[in-house]
Amino acid sequence: MKSKQIIISILAVLFVFPLMGTFAQQAASSGSIEVITTFDYPGTGNSTLPQKINERGDVVGVFVDSAGVTRAFVRFSDGSFSDPIVDPNDTVGFTEGRGINNSRTVNGDYVASDGTVQSFFWSGGTFTEYAVPGAVQTNLLSINDAGDFTGAFDPDGSGIFQAFVSVGGTLTSYSVPGAAGTLAYEINNSEELTVGYYIDSSAILHGQYRDASGALHFPIDPSGSVATVLFGLNDRNWVVGRYADSGGATHGLFFIPPNQFATFDFPGSTFTSLNGINDKGVICGRYLDASGIAHGFLARIKGTPPTQAAGPQMKAPASPSRATPLNTSRSAWGDAKLAR
């Protein structure tokens, strides 16, 4: 599918999020999400999965070829693509690009020969391997302009991942109490928020975010959601992600903490994911076509999102800490790929 310029203004009715994750329509406020362009990594049959976007408009992502081989890529702001990015220690055909900053430093993960997930930084064509000290597995998921980064790690081989954030060289791990896995998908440049998701003891995904004080806010769940993921945010604390409903459709999600939402569906698709957003309000994401092939797109926020607050929401204790998961079975988390 060739890149094509399309301008589709879609009314995004904005919602307020009252206590415990239910939607209630806010009648007076609305905005729109305008699709700018679609794109695919070059090659026949490739699925294209954008992950993050920097202020320059460069997008890092993942493409999966028709044989199932997974590679990282950068789509530059001029519309050109990098060569496939493959970690030199990837011997099984699985390297993902997850984060990118304005210096075009990329981070991501790969599967090693022993089947564990490990991580890297990539800058100017040079790879630097990274692991959380003592961890069995490490997933790097974002990097900001100061070089702070986030991700998740398996400390003991159990497959129960803990979230972490590294700010100024200091690494802090945390988890939602009782979760069977917690993941930190992005920290913004202002370091006000870190967003991600967690998996509860019943293997259900819920959005969560951590504020500058260390307090965790959860669950972040639109009404009717059976799985919610928060992927990215900008310095305006605008958050993007997706959620699935019980009817099998997946919707793009726009969220302003603590309690305002909008949904976005790519025209004609039953699967839309919003994965990254920059300070200009430009979003990178993907949709699935009727044959199940993923295509990337860029969109922009138009108008002014609402600022009216609603009721209170749950918060974890303000002091970050690891918690013993209620469900430690590998079927609940250990063998699953991190959402992308």
C-alpha cells in the first residue's frame, strides 16, 4: 500500500471519566482527530506498527514481513525510511524499535538465542546493549530528550515484569499492587508523568500512570473495555493508547489525566491503535485492513481538548514499591509479548 495523503476529519466526542472507570458524555466539549497520511514500510506484505514519534516528526516502529520476521525501523520526517534495524545479537528474527528522541536515539528490544528478551540503544548506526542490573529480561520502551528512559524487567526469571523508569541515571522500579505484570511505556520530557499498563490477577489489561510524586493512578479503563493500554504521552500530558471492547473491536484512545477521554476509529477498520504523540499534537498509530495487515498512519489533534475535571479515581500508595503478584503463573503473563 503506497503512502497516500488523506484528510479525514472525524468528530471525537469527548468523555468524562467518573469514579471507577465509567464513561459519561460531556456534551459541551468536542474536538477532532484528523488523519494526515498513511504509510507502510517498503516491501510486499509487510505489517507496519509505529510506536513513538519525536518533535521532528520522526517515527520509530516495527515491521513484520510475510515470513513473520520482525525488524525495527525509523520513518524520517521527510517520509523516507531507514534500513531495517537489527540488533547484532538477534539470532531469531525479532528486533523491535520502541522509543525515539529528538537526537534520533532509538531504543528497543530483541529476542536472544536463549529465548529471553534483551534491550539496546541505537544511535548513528551503533548499538549499545542495556540490561537492568541483575535482571533476567529487560524491555526498553521509550527514551526522552534528556536521555531518561522507561521499560519493564523480569528480575528473577518468573516472567512477572516490573515497570521501571531511569531519570538522571537513577533507576526506580514499581508495580501496581497485586498485578501480574506492570509496564512503563513512556516518560515525558517534563517528567511529570509516566504511562503504561498492568495485568491484573485475572490476566486483564488496564491502563495506569505514575505522577512526579511517585503515586500510581489506576485503573484507567473506558466503559466497556476488556483490555486497555496506554502507550505514549507528550509534555502537555496528553496520552494515547487503545482499548478493546467485548464485541471484538479495538479503538484508539485519547486521554487527559485524570479523567477525560476521546475515542478514535480509523475509517472502515475494526482495529485502531494510537501509540505515540508529540508536543505538536501529531499522533502515530496503526489500523488493520480487512486481511489483517497493519498499516501506519499519522494524525493530528484539532481543537482544544476539554479541561473539566470529574470525580476521584483510585490511587496506589504514594511510595513506589514492588508488590508480590497474586497470580504468578506464566500463562497469566510470562509468555505474552508486550503490547505494541
